[in-house]
Amino acid sequence: MSRKHRHFKGAEVSCCVKYVLFGFNIVFWLLGAAFLGIGLWAWAEKGVLSNLSSITDLGGFDPVWLFIVVGGVMFILGFAGCIGALRENTLLLKFFSVFLGLIFFLELTAGILAFVFKDWIKDQLNFFINNNVKAYRDDIDLQNLIDFAQEYWSCCGAHGPDDWNMNIYFNCTDRNPSRERCGVPFSCCIKDPAEDVINTQCGYDVRQQMELDRQKFIYTKGCVGQFEKWLQDNLIIVAGVFVGIALLQIFGICLAQNLVSDIRAVKANCPAYFFSPSIIFFLSRNLFKARSCTRTPENSEIRSHG
């Protein structure tokens, strides 16, 4: 007695698309988890998690927010795309496509508005930097961010060293008892290549000197102007990075939509399998069980004659 099996022919889920999308998203999922973990660890070190009201107490920008927001978005997208592809879950794949498409649309809108309203963006950048100058000593992460920006772009303050008058520790008023009075942070100082150890007191009293004398010791250009210059000098690289990110997003959306179409086509070719009582019971017991119609025989067995 011989036995033969017949399988569904025609539509099938592309393994290539499925596992490329899975690999594409598992990287983002792991990176998102890492960023999220770093952000939460930083907040735990600063005591924010034990006192959530302190989140709003900081007058300036807390850089940890970048890790929390970016990490959270990457984690959610990576999870939806990774599990949706692996388990052929159309709901998760649709969520992934719509969420990624929304992010792409927001990025595109922000880029167009930034190009159209250049002056407004510049004013907002000035306001942002000045607010963070005021809060320089309030948060160590913010302090490190400002120091990095001033060292990297060889600048001091938003428009110049005198912007540090807005900070209570560096202003030149007679009522200021701070030793840093009329000074600037060490990141404003012009570094001596011969020095191996950073002199954190190099900016003390430097703003009491004349403009020409200051130029020997500190950067006198503002960070807004230096950032604009850096942007113009590296415009091709910056544009290339944004185009690359946009292409990755479009690639992810296309893969997800292609996989959803394949799954729908397979379902259309074998409705009896997908909606049979035994399969519905099985899926209710195991929500994430991978489904593939092409691996299920149309008939359990067909007996041959003779």
C-alpha cells in the first residue's frame, strides 16, 4: 500500500523577504533595547527614577531624553517588525509599516519646514542654547553635552563668550560670590597641545579682559554660527546620512507590505485551513505560532488502488 501527499500550490510566503525583514528589525530591536537601557541607567544614577517629579525640574535639556525616546521608538518598531515577520503576524506588520511611515512623513515635514522657515529655526536654536547655558550646572549630562559642543565646534556660548552672563555662576555682577565669576567653562579655552592634563580653571576671570586679549585664551565665536558653518562644509555628508535613513525606512515599509501581501495570498488560497475549528483552537493556545499554508497537506492521505 503506497501513500502520497498533495500540497497547496501557487501562492507562498517568500522566505527571503521574511528573514531579511526579520534580520533588519532584530538589529534595531537590540539597539533600541541598548539605548533604552542606557537611558534608564542614567536616570537611575541621577535619582530620577526614585523621584519622577525631578524630570520637570531641570531648566535645560536633559540629553538622557534622546536615549529614552530614540531607544523606545527603535525598540517598539524592532519588536513589531521582528515578531511580525517571524510569526507572519499581519497585525504587527501593518503596525510596523504605519508607524515607520508616520516617522518618515514627520521627518520629511520637518525638513521642508526647516528649509522654508530658516530664520525661525535659527531663533529657536538660539533660545534652546541660551536656556541650556542658564542650566549648565544643573545637570551633569547637560554640562557634558555643552562642553562637547563647544570643544568640537571651537565656540563659546550661543553668539559669544558674553552669553555666559546668563548663568548665575559665570555672570559678572557684583552680587555673584562664585569663583567662576566673569569666566567661562573650560571647554571654551583654546587647548595647548603640550598639555596632557585639562586645566579646568583656564576660563576664570577671562571675560574681564579686553576682546583682543580674550582671543589668545578662549574661543570668541558663537556656537550657532559655527554650527551653521559646519553644516555648510559637510552638507553632502549630512544630506547623504538623511537620504540613507529615508531609504532604509522606505525599504522596511516595502518589505513589510510585500510580506503582508504574501500572507494574504496564501490565506486566500487555503481558507479551509486557516479558518477550520482545529486551527482556530490551536492558534488560541499558541498566539505566536508561525503559520504557513504551504506546509499543510490538502488531504492527510490518499490511498492508492490495487
